[in-house]
Amino acid sequence: MVVSKSGLILTNFHVVSSPLALAVSVNVLVKGKTEIRDFFEVEVVGVHPNYDLALIQVKAKDVAFIPITISTQPPQTGSACYAIGNPADGGGQALRHSMSEGIVSAAMREFGGLRYLQTSTEINPGNSGGALVDQQGHLIGIPTYKLNQIERINFAIPIIA
């Protein structure tokens, strides 16, 4: 997710922890119109491996990045939420910007001293590092993992702990 007009992107560490060069596709504003652009000048500027977070900077000129709106209120158990991502098993870009819906099953779960949102919203490969948003489209979490043997038990890193 783009979190600043200057091109800062928040994602999962496991998404960017590769020896290969990074590239991102981002919605940007160019001459008053929104378009998807690919960027190949990308730098990891910070990581939190325990929380599986990475902050990356896209280096670009002549474009305005469109940041996501971040919630100012912590989510409540039972509230609706939606995961936005690019599920990987859809034949490349076929499932780009897919949404799945669910609820916040538990506003806070703690594992190994780290806090998570538990959600019934489906988290699939390709949703990692995307957005978990509330009904207003405000960012409440970053999908990070799911339990493989149990249906609809998924976890996101909360934006507000």
C-alpha cells in the first residue's frame, strides 16, 4: 500500500526479502488522471522482520502517488472488513485487485509478544502486504498469514494497536 505522496509503500517483509531486484506496480496521478505504472527504482528503507513489515521507497519524478487513508479508530470485534490483493493462483494478473470480505473476529490476538487482528476475511497467497480495510476503505491492517488447517482464521498486522 502506498502510504505517502512521496512514494513510500508499506508491505510485508516476506514480500520483499528476495535477492532479486524489486519492482512495483502502483496507481499514480499523472496530469489529473489515475493510471497504473511500473517502477523499477525501489529501495527498502526499513524492515521489522518479527512483525513481517517492510517500508519501501519508490524513486520517481513527475507523478503523484495516491496514499491509502489510514484509520484513526481501532477496529471493533464483529465489524466488517475487506482484504484487497492480488491472489497468486489466478494466472498472473487475472485476479489483480481482488477483494474478499469478512469480519474482525478478534480485535487483538497476541502471539509471541506481537499483536494481530484476527479476521474471517480470506487471506490468500498474493494478499500478503496488501490492505485490510474497514467499510469506509480506511486501512486497519496488513494481511500477513492464515492458519492452513482451519477455514477463515486469518491474521493481519494492526495499524492501531
